[in-house]
Amino acid sequence: MDSLLIYGSYGYTGRLIAREAVSRGGSPVVAGRNAREVTRQADELGVEGRTFELTDDVSATLQRFDAVVNCAGPFVKTVDPIVDACLETGTDYLDITGEFRVFERLRQRDDEARAAGVTLLPGVGFDVVPSDCLAAFLSEQLPSATTLSLGIKARGPLSRGTARTALEQFGSDGVVRRNGRLIKVPPAFRTREIDFGVGPEHAVTIPWGDVVTAARSTGIESIEVYAAMPSWLTRAMATTDSLGWLVDRRPVKPLLERLIDTRVDGPDARERARDTAVVWGEAVDESTGQRARARVRTPNPYTLTAEATVSAAERILDGRDRTHAPVPAGFQTPSSAFGPEFVLELEGTTREVLETPVAVDEADRSPVESDD
């Protein structure tokens, strides 16, 4: 992977990704705006380092690279200058965002990217590889599905970047997809019980990136994403919209950012080895009542992110070299780029089918026995 640049490589998740790339025999160029951190990481890994700000001439740096992985969040603040440079230089773009606004912004640049022959592939980590691949799988099981619900259950410490992104989003609206449109909703807009494998658990809607990506992957126009959490936390979430003004005031927000920077890093190797996550999904054809349900179990989200990101970058670069089928230009999702089985190629990831659609007699719209 000599033609790969990793920007924001010295952050918690960036470090995992860079190490994974080097462990596979690659030579990525690590990069960021902190010269001391870049030099330290480059020396440790035995690779080249580059230091630049996103206010610099990013195109001049990217013109020698076939692909760039953006690991610098919050991504809503970093995506535009890097993507602008990618479209100018013909460099394929990947990132590890989970921010639905970033997905939507890149979706709106689909035509521009196609014209430039550039692949825009955000969300190649835990956000949103497992959920996107599960959504595409369920759509294959039930092509007539009109609604899609996804659920996430993950435990363990957050990385610094994830915590800072969560702080940026504190007090902001939720979002769901209704009839092809993104609709703002209050925090904790809807709750439901979801079985992640140990019985029904309380879950609440969250603004996960699949409200954009799953629509691209499946064509389903009504999508909600839930996260497992205690009911008391759901009640707390319902009040955050009234507290958002407080977090944004000085000196509250800078203080919280400093606390995150000094107290938060991310799970250590032992915690990553112990932690797992589950993604649940349900596709429904509301006109017939047919349903398809499944679950995907994964390793720790940060472990999966490192492996999935490097695998996605390898696929992109191999497509350029014609050793694999090229990934289409334009806005892509993990499953539209690599297929719904991509997630199962990652170590320690399994899929469990919970319910398959029952054949329906079109004469009376009632379920009938299948010949299969």
C-alpha cells in the first residue's frame, strides 16, 4: 500500500489502522497536523510521515497518492478540504466517520465524483460496515421491503475522537428517514425492545449513518437506527436538547474538550480482546407483512474498524491495479462497493439469520408454504 495516505494517523483509531496496514506488509504514509506526533509515529512504524494542515494546499500533497483514509474527526470539519483535493487529483477517498451529515454531504457529491472518476467511500469502520452489510443482506432476502430498522449494541470505553464527536453532537436533533427524506426528530424519539441475543433489551433511536447509507445500499425509503441503552439513559437523552445551549457556552465546551483530551484515549488491548458488539436488523414489507431479520456479531468496534478500513483500502488499491474488480466511482457504501458479505470476511464476525420471508399468495395476499 505504498500509494495510501492515512490522515489523522496518530489518533487512537488512526494508530490502530496504521499498525494494521504495516502488519500486512504495507507502507502507508502517515500524516496529520502535529509534526512531533507524525514524526514519532513514522519512526516507530518505519514509514514516511507528512505534516500539513487542511488549510494548506492539500491537493499538492494528495497528487502522488491513489487513496487517502481520513481518520481526523469530527469529520464534519475535515471532510470538505480533503474531498475537494481528492476530486482535483483523482485520489479515492475513504474515512471512518459515523456522522450522518458527512454521509449526506458526500452523497450529494456523487455526480461530481463520478465525473472525476473518484470513489467516495465513507464509513469503512464499525460505522457503518456491519450495519450496512446487514442492511444489504436483508434487502436481498426481502427485495420488496419498505421499512428497515437496525439496532446496535456495543460496550466498552470510547476513543478520544469518538468522545469529541459525541460532544459536538450533544443536544442536537436525532434523525430518521421517512419516505425517502431525512427527518429531524427529538433525541430519544422512539424506543423499542430488540433481542440482541440474550432476550429483549431497551433501545432508542440514534442518528446513525445508516439513515443515509442503507438507503443507498438497499433503496429502502424508511429507515430507523436504534442503540441499546438503559431506560434511565433514554430519559436523560430526552432532556439534552434543552441543555445543548449550556454545552456550547464558554468556558463549558472548552473545559469538556480538555477533559476528553487529558482523560480519554480508548480501550487497551485487553479490553479490545474482551469486548464484542452486535448489530440487529429487520426489513419489513408493510403491504404483505413479510419480514426478514438477522444479527451480526463482531469483535470490539475499534478492532473491527482497523481491519475493515485496511481491507477496504486494499480493495480500492487492488481495483486500481486491476488485480480485483475496480470499485465504481461516485458515492459508495461498504456493501455497494464490496457486497454484503464483506463484513463476514473480517476476523471474528458472524451472521445469524433469525427470520426469513414467507411466500405470499398474490391472489389473497396470505402467507403460503414455500417449496424450499
